[in-house]
Amino acid sequence: MDRDEIENLIARVALKDRKAFDALYDRVSAKLFGVCLRVLSKRAEAEDAMQDSFVKIWNHADRYQANGLSPMTWLITIARNTSIDRLRTRRKGHQDIDTPGFELIAPGPSPEQSVVAASEAARLSGCLDALAENRGAAVRGAYLDGDTYADLAERFQVPINTMRTWLRRGLLSLRECMSL
């Protein structure tokens, strides 16, 4: 996956180019599905969150700005935030009504995409494990479990600004680790 290629696809999606959207989906869906699945833990919910994420990408591709950061960061942020929103809704007791015995099965990632997503997830998990224990737990809580900064600050008994610093430094360390 080439950064320039993904930026080009996002730019074409901003112009509502359906072929570019299909190509973008093929290139990044496995990774985004892995993000959604990691946050939500349930395949059906992760599939719904990924679909919602791609609707957001289609509708807001014109907001993406190539600013030197990875376009995957923008795409992963959309998927993560969409998943966290679903997780928070679920925690508040607003679950969707499921019809017993009836399940819609959406086509999932290909076996190759699943392997790539699993490999990336293992790398990310290893990088998270390399952080100091409380820093790694704080990053997992904020970015994978949907905990607020205030909740984390209270749990680790530190001021909220200290928690923000932990998270910022943790993300910088993760970015460095993942780029190796």
C-alpha cells in the first residue's frame, strides 16, 4: 500500500469516483475491519461499523488534507471513532434489536486481507506491550476501549493533563514502533 496511491484514491473519492472508492475499499478494508473488530469484539457489529466508516469516507473525503501525515491515520481514525461511538451506544443500553435465527452475512475480507489484518494487529499489540505498563493500558483504554481522558485520569489517579501527555507520548512511541 503506497501512501501516494491512497491519497490519490481519497482525492478521487472526494470527486465521487466510484471506481476509486472500490479500489480504496479493496486496499484498506482489511485493516479498517481489524480496527473495528478490535474495538467492538463482535464481528457483526464490526462489519456494521466498517460500513458506516466507508459511508463517512465517501461523504467526507473532501475534508482529507494531505499534510504529511499518513492517509491511513485519517482512515483508521474514522473507523476507530465510528466503532467507539457504537461501543458507547452499546454500553448505554441502546442495542439494536436482533431477530432470532436471522442474520445478514456481509462479504468479509478475503483470506489474504484477514492475514494482513492479523499481522498488523499482532505488530500493534507488540508495540503496545513495549510501552510502560500503565501507559500501554491508558492507550488501550482511550483508543481501543473508548474510555474518556477523565475516566483514565481517575483510574490511574493522575491529573487529566498528565493523562493527555501519557497518551500523546504513547502514540508517538507507537508510531515509531510501527514504522520499524
